[in-house]
Amino acid sequence: MNDKAGSTGSAQPGADIGAEDVEAVKDEGAQPAAMQPAGVEPVAAALAERASLGSVIESLRDWWAERVIGQVDQAEVIERRRDDCAMSERYLFMTAMSGGIAVLGLLLGSPAVVIGAMLLSPLMGPIMGLGFALAIGDWDWVKQSARTLLLGSLLAVLLCGALVYLSPIQTITTEIAARTRPNLFDLFVALFSALAGAYAMIRGREGTIVGVAIATALMPPLAVVGFGLATFNWTVFSGSLLLFVTNLLTIALTAFAMAKLYGFRTALSARNTIFQNIALLTVFVSLAIPLGFSLQQIAWETNAQRIVRDAIRERFEGPAQLDALEIDFSSAPMEVSAIMFTPVIRPDAEGEINRALRSRLGRPVALTLTQTQTETGAGAAQRAQLSATRAREEAANTARLQALATRLSLAAGVPETEVLIDRNRRRALVRSRRLGDAGLDAYRTLEQRIAVTEPEWTIELIPPMGVLPANIPFGEDGPNARGSEALAVIGWAAQRLDRAVVLSGDPDATEQAAERLREQGVRVELLAGFGPVRAQWAPEGE
């Protein structure tokens, strides 16, 4: 009775749980949502989503470590980078030659010559090595890379400065001016160049193109530093030096980041590594801020130029034509000069435009406006402008031809009066003096370097009579690389000197070589023989 009464009575502490209660507990998880505590379902969903996201990130991390980092031979990459950072005679010589060619291209305003300098520049080695050394925390390697880069840069600057100091041409060309005002876009050029370079090095695919990409951001600014030093132009010197340092640090830091991304480890503690990352990020941001202001200034100047044009045109009738607008943003007040071809002279226009510009630009402006009256409005204004344009083009062409004659005379070692230039046929010819012990291949290279800067012209540098290549190496399928180069030099020299060539040696190989020369329009004579193919000049008159 007591048991029965206990089972039917109210629940007491320690009382037994009936079967219905057990079933209720089992079904508690299956209660409708309306009966569950508020907020349980969203929290559960968030936890499930977080767990799913964490597993995805973990899977990606495992894939990257196995499929990407695991495929990189870090020891081999580091060893190659160490070799590139070593100080050597080749490094110093190639850096000096690259700087010399770069400054000549800048003085001549020739992008093609500047690109040629980039092909020779070895600056990629130590600067990328600097980034990899920072990534693995090897401070001895950091010091070696910095020392190699510093000495090479100083050598290039001093050589460029000496060439500019001795050069009769010391004008600031557009190529030079473009590298004296660094901005945020220059930072991105260095960034993308470094990304391409670091990726290619880590994946074992570096080459000439990667070197050119890095040299694009380094060698031209370095040559402009030498120009500014030689001409005592501190605006050019400081601007180009800032651009060089900016690109240098950007490339090094990008190489560091790429090396870290590919799992290159450091011996530093976790705390020191965090400090290192913060310091490098601070350097990058500190560079981006002034360059951003520089880009903002360039944008303001572009907008100001548009405002000046609009303000001048608004004060004249429709047929009037604006010409020769020049703005000096560095002066105080800002100097503006322009020529206006107009059918009606307006004496008060200059004062009105001055007041309008001061109001729109928010700074004082000194305007010099030259008004030229035309006879019949638009047609006469256009003719006058066309005449002025043609005069400027003619002056530019004359200066360009004079520069071409100067380059040819310097390359040939003769006075400019011995350079023949045919404007109508766009052909330039010069007969070179003997330049030391230079071979025929050296004269051919000189001609090619000048020709690449004048693609619309036919450049002919006639060498002195010299000895033809001693032999023409052949492989299984014909002339090998050295043999092909020797045949190219022989064919070029025979054309320039209008002489026939005698070939002797193995009959089959000789016939192949003769066929290649005949394709170039060279007169060839064959002599029976054996052994390597040899070439010599035919007696004069044959």
C-alpha cells in the first residue's frame, strides 16, 4: 500500500521515475521548435557553420603544404639565391655596363636603349636574395646581399655621373623626367615585378625576362640618380633616389612575403617573427603614404591643366584656337603661358582669365597670354596652328637627325661630317675607323644597337677590313649556334664591304655554309678540302 501510494502521490525528492517520464526524456530532443529554449537553434547553426569553415581552411592549409610547399626544393632555391648575391667581377662589370647604356638611352630619350640596359642588369640577384635572407632570418646573408647591392649601385651611379658630366647632352628628356616624380603607380610596378620574379625563382623558372622585369624598376632610376649628381640638379637627384629606394624596398619585401608564403622558415622565435612582420609592414605603409600624396598631386595637376584650358577658351569666340599651353606648377605663383589664334583681339582677356583661374584653383596664377589675330576665323587659325605645328615637327626632325649623326660618328670614331644621311630614303651610312682590336662582330653589334633605336631607318656601319671568323662549327643538322653566328657576321661584313668570300673544308658542310651566305646575297667561292669549314676574303676584284 505504501509503495502504491508513493507511486500515485506527488513527486518527492528521490522518488522513482516512471516509464512515461523516461520516454519524455528520450523525446526531449524531438520537441517542436516552439517548445525549445529561445536562441538554441541559431547558436547551433553558427557552431556548425564555424566548424565547417574551419575544416575547409584546414583542408586548404593541408593542400597548400602538400601540393605547393612540398613541391619546392627550398635548399636548392636558397643555394641559387646565395650564389646570385656573391660579389664578383662579372656582377660589377655587368652592373656598370648596364648603368652606362641606361644613362645613354635616357639622354637620347630612347626607350629601346633603356630596355637594352635592362637586359644586362644583374641587380635582381642581391635584391631578391635580400628578401629571401629576411624570410629565413639569416643575417649574415642579409649583410652580404646589402653589401653587394650597395657597391653595385654606387658603381653604376658614379659611372653614369661621369658619362653625363663628360657628355655634351645634359638636357632633361622625357625619359629622365618620368623618373623624378615617384607615385603610387611606381610602387605597383615594383610590386608586380617582384611578385613575378619571386614566383619564377621559387618555382625554378627564372630567366632573362624576369631579370628585365626587376631591372625595369631599378636600373633607370639609378641612372637618373647619376644624372642628377653630375648636373647638380638636386630635384632630379632626390626624386630619382626616392624612386630607386622605394622600388628596392618594395621588391625586397615582396620577395620576403612570397618566400614566407611558400614555407621558407626562420630561426626567429614567434615573438620576434611577429615583430619582424609588423616592422616590414610599417616600412611598406610608410612608403605608400608619401607616394599616395605624390599621385594625388599629379592628379591635381592634370585637373588643373584641364581647368586652365577651359578658362582660356571660355573668353574667346568659337573659331579661336589655343596653342602652346605651358604650366609651371613648381613656381610661386603658378606660371601659365599660352598662344591664342583668334579673329578678334581681346585686351582684357588676360586679366579676366587670371581672376577666374585664381578663383577656381585656389592659388595665385601668373598668366602670359599671347593673342595672334587671324584673317578669316577658324580656317586661318587652323592654318596658322598647322604651320606652327609643322615648324615644330621640322625642328624636332632636325634635332633627331643631328642626334642620329652624333651617335653614328661616336660609334664609328669619325667626325659627324663623314656621316651620310639620306632623308628621303631614310638611310644613314658611315665608314668606321679601326677601333682598337675590335673584330667584325663588334662593328655589327654597334650597328644593331643604333638600328634598334631607329626602326624606320636603314643604318649601315661599314667596318674596316678585318679577319673573318677562323672556322664555322657544325653539328649533326648543320651549323650550330656558334656556326650560325659566324655565318651571320661573315654575311654582314661581305655585304657592307662588297667583297666575295672563299670557303674551304668538308665539302658537304662547305656547301651548306655557302648556301646560307648566298641567301644573304654574298658571292661565294668554294675550295675542295677537309676538316672544319673556314672562311677568308676572296682576292679583291673577284
